[in-house]
Amino acid sequence: MSSFLINGGRRLSGEITPQGAKNEALQILCATLLTSETVTINNIPDIRDVNKLIELLGDMSVEVKPAGTGSYTFKAANVDLEYLKSSDFRKKGAGLRGSIMILGPLLARFGKGYIPHPGGDKIGRRRLDTHFIGLQKLGARFSSEGPNTFYSIDASELKGCYMLLDEASVTGTANVLMAAVLAKGTTTIFNAACEPYLVQLCRMLNSMGARISGTGSNLLVIEGVEKLGGTTHTMLPDMIEIGSFIGLAAMTGSAITIKDVHFNELGIIPEVFKRLGIKIELRGDDIYVPAQETYEVETFMDGSIMTISDAPWPGFTPDLISIALVVATQAKGSVLIHQKMFESRLFFVDKLIEMGSQIILCDPHRATVIGLNHQYPLRGITMSSPDIRAGVALLIAALSAKGKSQIDNIEQIDRGYQNIDGRLRSLGADIERIDN
């Protein structure tokens, strides 16, 4: 178990480059199972969840080779399906939520698959129904040893069909999409997720020989093909890191340049932070956040309190709700944070309240934040990271706070953020990693 020790209240400065997108990586890596040819992936983040998935692919006898910093080649010519029945696979798959996305490629290419009930963040109910129902509509047949244990799936003949997804699930859409590219006939997916991660997956699959149209919309049409070939793919920068760094600059009153952000792929994210009063300048493809003594939350046109809520893309991503909330604690004005998708994601606010924030937790989904306008700095405390995103929100709070803070259970943060302490030190942060 490791912890961060932080001496807060320092102004930071300099440039920081976001890592490759974690949420894109998990599905892109699974897509390498769709072909026996070599696939090269660039800009892979060196983070715990991604490294576990790469290790899992290696255990399945996928040939994995480093190809430079942040790059690997994958060749799934001799996938060991028997390994999927092992206790080792059950343990590793159950500890990694991204493991669910090996299912679509396995069913498409081999006609069968096995999967334990995957793990991941404890941020509320995260259903697998969209994955299973979509695959069943293509012809997959599921059997299990018991509820939420281990699933065996037969998909000896997948056939394209029309389906309306019950929710615009990113991973569910990705899983069904990867199964459909090798299914017989045409598959139409309505209410598909359309996040940039899905756009990237479609681009990669089409470069491998798939026939997918409607990319970037909620209506995907897939014409099944006989086989896919190799390709080279470069992942986007992580939009969640970019939003986190914007929030970090505002909370610490720092001037920070965020490099190579692929601004056109960020959607509404910059606008939401502007609503909190944060100034953002686009310089080429870099975002520059100037040092601000204060930032003021906008109100709606009728003068009512600003509400920031999450929604499926192109709405505001739920992964940045925690960051928006912590940034609001030092804004001028008040804001209602409405986390619609996960019922436990706001429960970290008790730590922010202990640090001196003025927050009313209305219910599991809503919190009203009364900004302190930097007049009353937060105070350092000892706390624990409950999940990836809340952990980074607490880290940002600690960096802005007066005095020393300790954050335990930082393995959660390491799951999603590459060398975060080293990169923050390069900006001037006083942060130390210790082993307990």
C-alpha cells in the first residue's frame, strides 16, 4: 500500500503533456484479438489497468512486443482459448473491468468465449446487460455457473441484425461493434455511444478492413467481412487528464500549458470549465490556462444557479464530474453538481468538507457547492482515494490546500494516471510517494 505526501499551497507553472487515453486503450487493445496479423498501437498509457490488460493478452498467448516508448506490437495468431477456463484467468479477469471487452472479439473470431464477472471502480451499479443483450441479438448464447460468477458463451454463427441499445454504453457499444465486424450480414446499432473513443475504434477497425459507417453518430451500420488484417493505430490524448489539469491550474492559481490536446476531440469539456469562470486559451493545439486570483461561476440567463451535470457524449463526461466539483469549491459563486449516471461517485465530498469546503450533499446524485473564492484556503488532512477520478480530485484539493496532506490507497489513482507524482513535480508540486 502506497501513499502521497503533499505540501500544498504552492503555485505551479510549466508544461505538461497528457498521456494516451485510458478508456480508448482498453477497447483498442482488445480489438487486436480480431486478427492474426500484427497490430501496432502507439501512445499507450503506462498505467495499472492498461498494463494488466496487456499482461492478460500475453497470458492468452498473444505475442506482445515493445516497439518504443508508449508503443507495442500485438500478434494474436495463436490465442490459447483453454487459458480462459483457468483459475488464473478467472482471478485476473475479475480484477479488471476492461476484461469484458475481450468478449466481442473472441466471439467474432473464434465463435466462443469465457469471461468472469469483471471488477473495477466501486462507484455504483454498472450493468453488463447492454453487452450481453447486444451479443445475444447477434446469436450468442450465454450460460453461467451462477449469478455474477463465470460465463461461457457459444457464438458459432453470429448474424447481423438491427438492435436498439437500452443505453448508450461506451464499452457495450464497443463490444457489440467488435463482434459485428465479422458477423454474417449487416448489423445496425441504434443508440450507440459516440464518444471519441468509439470513433477511434471505428477508425482502427476500418483500417483493418472492416466496413463501418455512421462513425461519430449514434447510428452505426456494420457490414460483416470475412477477416481483418493488421494496422497501426495511435491513441488520442486522455481528455480526462486534460480536464484534470485545467482544474489543477485553477485551484492552485497556476499558469499551466497542456500540450497536444487534440482540441477538436474535447467536445464540451472546455466550455464547462469556462462556465466555472476558468480562462482557457487555445495556442495551436495546446491549452494555456493563465494564473487567476479568482474565477467566478456563471449563472443561467434568468439568474438561476448554474447546474453542471453529466450526460452521454456529446454531453459532459461523468469522469470529470469529480474534478468540476472540487474546482467549484474555490470559485466565486455557487453551483449544483448533478452526477446522474453513478450513485456513489459523490461520496468523497466528506473529505472535501473536512478540508473546509462548503458543500451540501443533497442525495447520492447531487451536491450544492458554495465557492470560497480563494478567501479561505482548504486545509491539509489525511484521506484515502476511493476510486480513480475521486482520487485525483482529492489530489488537486491537497495541492491547493494549506499545510500537509496524505492520500492513502493511491493504487486507485495509479490505475488511471501515469507517473502523476513525477509529472506534477515537474510543475513545481511538493509531492512524495511513500510505501506504508
